[in-house]
Amino acid sequence: MPAYSDLHVHLRGTISEAMVAKLGDLHGIPTPERDAAQPDSRLTSFERFLDEYRTRTSCIRTAQDLADVGRAFFELSAADGLSYMEVQLSPQHSEHLGLDFNLELDLLSREIDRIQESHGMIVKVIATAVRHLGPRSAFETAVAVAKAKHPLVVGFGLTGNEMMYRPKEFADAFAVARDVGLGLTAHVGEWTGPDQIIEAISSLNLSRLGHGLSAAKHEEALSCLVSHQVTVEVCIASNLALGRVESAESHPVKDFVSKGVPCALCTDDPAFFFTSVPKEIALARQAGLSETEVDRCLAAGILAAFCDDSTRSALLAVTA
Ligand SMILES: [Zn+2]
């Protein structure tokens, strides 16, 4: 079985119950109640998810807090057998909190070095622009990321409200990131139609795409994904929790894989969706993937990673 990787995971979305309590204590913030009766019940709506996300991550107040969240998640992931991950972090969010993004990366680097030494797991960062903050802000973010050239940052992405703006409006930001050699990915087709998937691939030069659900049963979007060999970052537990698919069995990953779309299995916000890479693998089997197809997805996760070629060759030699 190819090595386990996670190409789509938001670092703040990994915060554990214990860390919410610990940082809450540290900063004097009351720990938010979770639905004690059904802690793993579906979040049912995006608004409810965002509410819970804001509440539970509001205890991350400093660069050190974020490094602590990182350490806990890296240890958990290494215990799950992961060899490689790319965590998403937004410089705009750091700025909003009055934090220095590059200082956050420096503190995170120490934890990343530690986990690589102790478990051999490699962690990189995708700097993300927030779509609903608009193209101008995304462009400024890309320029700052390109200028800083922090060694941890290997990619540039787009998160946030898909209903705001069109993908092509972010072309300038993505061009800046591409010019400095960053890998490109964007959340598209989770909440919007297949036209946005086609537009994002052509105007942003993506090699990966988050979710892409609306390509299902849309021949043009599917053939666009196949012809450009864009890897879809598939997050089944997230799609289930947010009601984007009815059941694992009805998830389009089976269709994507059988049509030749490269798919990587990812966790998105694992602490909120109660998931992990091994759980995503189990969900992919439930969605109808054969063992060979699961292996193909795991290999796709390494092939589409934004790492350098020597790291990729080393990861391809690792087996889970
Ligand atoms: Zn995501």
C-alpha cells in the first residue's frame, strides 16, 4: 500500500477537545459546549459549521498556540501512519488576529522538524487566500507570500465562501504564486456548479482542486479534470457532515476514479468532522472503491504533492 498523505487539511480545523480546553484555560476563555448527547452528529449546515469553527478556534490567540495545535496534530497523524501532509493556513486570518504569518511559520517549523526527526513525517504549508475577502486582498496576499519565500510554504490556495466572486477574478493572485514556483489548488465545486470547476482549471492553472463535487455527472467538467490531470482532494467525511452528499455510497469518488480523475483522500477539518486518513480510506471503500483503486488514490496523494522531486521519490518508496 502506498504511503499515507493528507493534501487538504486546515491546521486550525485540527484542534482537539483537549487543546480547546488547554488554550481556553490559558487565555481565560470558557470552553464551548459540544452537543454532549451526540458529539459526532452531523453539523447539518455550513452556517452551523462556521459557527462552531469560529467558536472552537477562537482560543488560538498566539503564534505559539498555533504551533501547539500543530504539534498535537502532527503526533496524532504520525501515529495514524502518515508520511506526508500539507496544512493550509491563511495569512489574511493571521493579519486579522494581529499575528505575524512568518513568525507563525517559524514556530511551526520547530514542531515540523521535531516530528520529522522522531517519526520521519514531512509537513509543508499551503498559504491560502480567503475568497470572500476579494481578489485585491488575495493578490496582496500572494505578493507577500511570494516575497517572503518561507521554506515551509510549497503551495498557494483559495478557501472561503465559494458563492462570492468568480474563480477567474483570482487569476492575478495565482499567477504571482505560480511565478515563484508554488503549487496551486483551490476549493471549487463544493458549493458551486461545474462551470466554476472548468473556469478555475483554465484561469488559475490549478494542478489540484478541493472537493470538486459538482463535476459528478457533468461530462465537460469531468473531461476537463481528466485532460488536465487535475487531482481532486476528496474529503468524504466533510462532504457527509455538511450534507453535500447523502451517504458514502453516493459519493462521486468512485465515478471520478473510474473515469480517470486522479483523487487524493484528505481530511479537511478532521477535528470537526471526526475523521482521519485511515477513516477516509474506510469511507472510500464504503463509497465502492476497490483495494486497487484505494491504492491508486494513495499514490495520487504522493504524485500530486507540492514537494520537491527527491522528497516525492523517497515517499513513493515508502509503504504504509
Ligand atoms: Zn477545505
